[in-house]
Amino acid sequence: MTHQIALTGTPVAPAPPLLRRWWGDAVRLVVGATVLAVVCLWAANGGVTELTGDLDDVLTSVGHLSGLVSANLLLLQVLSMARLPWAERSLGQDRLVRWHRFLGVSSIALMLVHVLAVLVRYTVQAGPRAVVDLVMGGRGMLAAVIGTVLLLAVAASSVRRVRRRLRYEHWHLLHLYAYLGAGLALPHQLLAGADFLASPVATVYWWTLWAGAAVAVLTFRVVVPIRLNLRHRLRVAAVWEEGPGVVSIRMTGRRLTDLRVAAGQFFVWRFRTGAGWTRGHPFSLSAVPTGSTLRVTINVHGDDGERLARLQPGTPVLVEGPYGRLTTQHRTRTGLAFIGSGMGVAPLISVLQDAVRTQALVRPATFVRRLRNPGPHPLDKDLFALQRAGWVRVVDVVGPRTTTGSPWLPTSARHVDGPDALRRLVPDLDDCDLYVCGASPWVAAVASDARAAGVPADALHAEHFAW
């Protein structure tokens, strides 16, 4: 359905270059600099000299270095989980998650090298019994072993095949044990790690890193959410069915104008009803936030869906956030285009509503929905109201997924490559910010084709529905 309607509005000048790429480089610089600092401290403590000694010295040196770098990366990983607001706004959740996974895999791999080096050294020195005595009698060793087991369990739960078999709430609960695992490693590093106290510089470095990680987690994962919920006191105002298996939930609260939330962002929600209410769920806003209401639209076939579908007005709601950078604040071009799949359509509608509200459209936006069936579909009413007003051109791409062409396209388009399809769907693509949202593999495919079609990084805004 296409409308050629001239719109009036205030032209939007391209935004200044975003800091997103700069922040990505800064993160790499920080990670590299901290690893270099740890290696230099290890070398200054005689680590390089030990590498030229006998097997015992070599194993000792390798064990120390791998343990130190592992601890460093683990603390940086904890920082990546701390919901630092400037990192969230600058990098976005997608890039933070990628950094989190990279740091996690690297730290666990080095931790295993550390454990293996220690085991081999003590076994060669005094036999297997010495390993048992070390664990049971070494200062902080038992706690470190328990912490290592917890971290390995968290790592195992994050493997894609395992993660697919776990319900989100179980995975999320297990993932929180990473904090406990990291905390249990601290006594071992303090009491048994000679490199930790090898010099005043080393002591200051490690204490600063540990204290910074602890303060960040306590501040942004505990104190800030508590203060936010005491201030705004959100409650469920209404729940209604949008379609088969899909409901919308509208919340009200106090002083919501102070919430500093933008259309397209998400919160981690906890609805205080029934068993399991403490489990948090990341849901994006499905309508532009107002000074009095917030709305989410969710698929009730997912985890905890049935409980959420039965929510009653007045139910208290706890939130963490807002998070995400899928907002109009990061626009760089005059046009707007949206491509959504499944419930990924919901936050895109809120972004479009925000652009209309702020008179940020100089011509109709293009809204592409990737659908399996013709419809009707959830949130049709919201989208078609914008279409009737002339604010958007809605294009539905319908059909089962192709197995021979671009994986985000239907079978009927198997002979059209992805970049060409994007240009056909969005004729003014060169002058548009492109917003993409949906399941992670689908979004990755669209983003790849968008880059191939010439959409620059600062004009591509993608959010993956993944955990």
C-alpha cells in the first residue's frame, strides 16, 4: 500500500558524526591497554625470567600470567554487565553484548590455562595428593575453585546450542552467578596472588579495577533501579489482546516525564504477580512514551507469557532502564525507513510515532514488515492510522523464508539479491536512516545486505531480539 502525499514539517539537518565508532575504538583501546598493563606488571615481577628456567618455573610463570590476564578480562566483563549509562547510549546493547561475550570467552579460556598450569605443576612436584591439599588448605583456594565452577557453568549456558534449550528465566538466573563467581575469586587473588601485591603500582592497579567493577555493579544494577522505582512507582493500567498470542500492557506511574526514556528503547520489566515475578524480561516500548503512560506489546507464547497475559490493573511493576539506542536521537539523514519482523515491529512503530510527534519527517517514511501470513497482525491499528494520515508508506513482504537467497526475504523473492531488494523496497535508501529490529539472525542478514547496498554505519540502527 503506497501513498504519495506531500507532507509539511520541519526539515531535520543531519546530526553531527556519532561517537559510536569512536566509542568502539575506545573500548578496544581500554581492553588492550589493561592487558598490556597486566603483562608489564607480570614482567616487572620476574615473569619473563621464570620462562627461561626449568619446567617448574615455566609452569609457574604461565600460570601467573594466564591467571592475571583472565582476572583482568573477567573484571572488564563484569563492567560490561554493569549497565553503564554512557556505554549503553554510545555503543548500544548489541555491541555491548558482543564485547561481553568476547571478554567472557577469553577470560574463561585463560582461566582454564591457569588452572591447567597449576595442576600440572603441583602434580609433577608432589603428586595428585598435593593438588587436593592445595585446594583444601590454600588461602582462598576453595572459594576460587567454587567460583571457577560457577563461571564455567555460566559459560556453558551461553553456548548457543545450550542456550536454545533453556528458558530465558532459567538462563538469566544462572547468568547472575557470574557475579558470585567473580566475587569468590577475589580472596584467592588477594591472599595467594603474589603479583597482586608485588609492587605499589600493582596493588593500586588491581584494587582500582576490583573496586571500580564492584561500585559500578552496585550503583547501576542495584542503587539506580531502586531509586528509579521508588520515584516512579509504575503500575499496570490495562491489558488487552492485540491478536492471537499477543497482548499489550499499558503502565502508569508518577513523574514519568522525568524518566528520560525515548521511543524505541527498552526496559527490563518485573511484574509483581504470581510465582516467578522476580525474573526480569527485556521488552521494548511499542508506543511513544508520554508523561503519563508506557506501553509494551509482547508475545505470550514465550517465557512467562501466560502469567503476563493474566495481569490485572493495579499490579506493581519494577523496571531497570531505559536501555538501547534505537531512537530518533541518532539520526543522520532526512529520510526514515523501517524494516521489522515479528515483535520487532513494535519498537519501530514507537520510533515512527516519535518522529511524527516531533515533526521530524519531511516526506513519508517507508515501513517494511516481514510477515509469514497476510494478516491481520498486531499493532495494525497504530501503523495504519499513521498511514491514513500520510506519514508512512507501508510495504508488507509476505511468505515463508527462502532457503536459496537472502535469508530475510520470502521464497517468492529468491531470485532477487538482498541489496537489490532493499533498494526496491526503499527507493530513497541513500537519504534514509534505516531502523531494523527482529530476531538476531534475521537482523544480521538485513544489516549485512544494507551495508552491501551502501548504507553507512552511522545510518544503520539495528536491534537484535536475542539473549
